[in-house]
Amino acid sequence: MQNNNSTKETSSSYLLVPVNDRDHTEKQHSHTKNYRLFYATFVSIISTFLFGYNTGNVASAILKIREEFHMDDFQSGVVVAIILISAAGGAMASGSIVDKFGRKKAILSTNIFYVIGPIIMVFSPNYYVLILGRFVTGVSLGLSMASVSLYLSEVSPANLRGVVGLLRQFSVTFGMFVSYIMGFWLLRYYYNWRILLGVGIIPCIVQLATSSFIVESPRWLVQNSRDEEAFENLTLMDVSLVGQTDKAYRIIEDIKKSISQTKFSGGGWNELFHPRYTKVILISVFLNVFQQATGVNTVQFYSPTILIEAGFSEYNSVLYTVLVAAPQLIVLFSLIFWIEKVKRRTLFMCGLLMGLTGIFFLGLGFFDPSQIHSAFSSEGIPSTYKPHLTGVFRYFAVLGMLVFRTSFALGLGHLPQTIATEILPSKIRGKATALSGMVNWTCNFMVSLTFLPLLSRLGATITFWAYGVIV
């Protein structure tokens, strides 16, 4: 009751301001506050930038780590994939953390593991300590992706939600791109994978230093009976509400109704299994399974390894990894300007078609009839086998990799999370998103862990074309 009274007082005090002064104040607010959504978005997506950096840096680092710690294919797969198991745990825990401590604190708390994990890796004396560092870092991956996605969906106006959501995905891809460039530079001139894994601490410092730009989610404030702060943050993030006091308070009332419905319905984990939610839950889960089952992250995590398999030198494999990542970044950036003008289904289907084309060329780049025959024999492909790729033929692998990664930017990379946010009812959205995230991470782990053994047993052509069957 106290909050309602304060709300009315705020509304009344606003109406008592002279019209001319009020108009001047609104114009001033519109001019100065127009950038606050951008600032909050930029600072919060530093966490998802670190997501991209910490998953992408291993692509180049694994080449030197394998040599130093004398690892086989399975151990290399564990180093790459272990981070995804703890990420699944972080994603599951995110639902409780963001509700109890708030979206802002949840985002900032990711820096704890983003700092501790890389420090452990930098000073790791052996394979097992390195795995521990990767595991610790993974907690922040799951927590950051879930908390940033939820935060941006709640603070951004409806007409900008698609664009803001795409900026989150852009930050992930940009983080990977930066990690590839750093990998090329450090491994080329310094041969030091430890620096590559350690420099991810720097963005943490930047985010903590600029954390004041992140304002708390209005929904979380209303949920915790802080209506006045919710009103202030609502108008701060959406300048169209400046001067529209009644409209802003109607939005707050709608948030209250949504929260009360959630409490009334129980909102527990058992709610997810109610028949009326079966369809949307299955769609959300299926999209996340499908995203990872296409094997796109094997290309992102193992690009240099794949290109070395195609016959490129270590230097050229890391260089081409940087080059094939650039179009993915360009496509994502261009989508920011026309994402709201194209139907989700159209983007999704175009992404699938491009993905299928990319996988075909990727497998074609390694095609060898003798390899196909050996793959289906009881012994499998001999460990001494090396693809005989020469001239233009091996560049099919580079072309396939480029097209495949670009297709991910067009549809599969960001649409599963965007579609899930749009179709899931608010009363189950938090836990359903956490469930989908856990499924996503688990599938990602299984694909990343098994990729190198499959590559050794079946060969690149069959492995990639098997992913193509799923697409």
C-alpha cells in the first residue's frame, strides 16, 4: 500500500509542474536519457562478450596445449568441452540467482568466475588443473548468457527487443572473433597460450568500472515492492514514456498482474509439466537441441584443428580461422538494422539452407573414397591416415566453414533464444529458459566432446555430412 501511495504522489507531483517547464524537462530528459538503454546494453553484454572469448580462445590454444601436456584426442575434447558442463549448471542456477539478488547483481557476479577461472588456467602446471580452470570459467558462461538475456528482454522497449537481443548475440560472436585474432597474434609471435587464456580478465575490470550504467530491471523492482525505482528505471530505459506518466504506471500495473498470476499459479518446476505448456516447452527445447546437433560449435571450437586436418600449416589454419569468422560478424551486425523487418521463420529457413550448403562443402573438402570405405570397416580409419588434399580442392573446407558459420549468424545462432522468449508465458519463462539453457549446454558438451574421436574414427567427410543429415 505504501508503494501505491508513493506512486500516486509521484504522479501528482508531476502534474503540479507548470506545463512549459514540464515540456522543457521532458525534452531535456529525452535528449539526455536517450542513450541510457545503449549504455546499459553495452556494459551488460561485456559478460556475453566474455562468453564468446572464453569459448573461442581454446580453438587456437588447444594446438599448443596438446603439445605441452601430451594429450590425445579424448583429453583434448575434455579440455574444450568441460567448460560446457559447468555452464549448464550456471544456467540452471541463474533462475534462482536473478530472482533473489536481482538482474544487475547476477550479471556483475559473473566476473567472479571469469577472473578465478583464467587465473587457474594461466598457472596450471598440468592437464588436471587446466580442466579445473576451464570448469570454473564455465559457471559464468551459463550464468551470463541467461542473466543478460533476461535483463535485456526486461529493460528494452518492445519495438527494440529484437535489436537488443541481436546485440547480445553479436557480442558473443565478436568475443570469439577477438579471441581468434589474439590467438593468431600470440601463437604466431609469442607461442604462449597462457596469455591468450588470461587476457580475458581485462574486460571484467572494464565492466566493474562502468557498472553504474546498468540499472536494475523494472520487473524485479516491482516484484520486490520498489515501485518508485521501477518507474524511474522504466522511463530511463524507454524515452517514449517520458511525460507519459499514466502509460508508465499502466505498464507497472501490468507487471504486477503478471507477477501475481505467477505467484497464484505456484510457478514451481512442476508447472513446466502442465499440459497447457507442453507445446511451447517442446518447441523451446527442440530448437536448442537442434541448434547444437548441427555441429556448428565444432567448427567454432576446432577451426584450426579442422584446417590442419585439411593440410594447411598451423600458421595458415589460425589465419583462416580469423578470416572465416569475419563474415559471420558482418552478417550479425547488418541484421541489427533489419531484423524487425523480416519474419523469424524466413530467417530460420534461410539459415538452415545455408547451413546445409556449408556442411556439404565442408565434407567435400575432405572427400576421399578410400577414407569412406575405411570408416565403415571394423578397424576404422588408420591413425596414420592423412587426407591427400591439394590445390583448390582443400579450399572447399574453408568455403564450407565460412558458409556454415555465416548461416549460424543468420538464424540458428540467435533465433532459438529469441523465439523462446516470445512464445513462453511469463509465469514459466524464467524456469523454462533455464531448462532450455541446460539442454543447450548439455548437447553442446556431447557434440564437442565426441567430435575429435569421431573425426579420427569416421573421418571428416562422414562426420560433417552426418551433421548435415540432422540439418
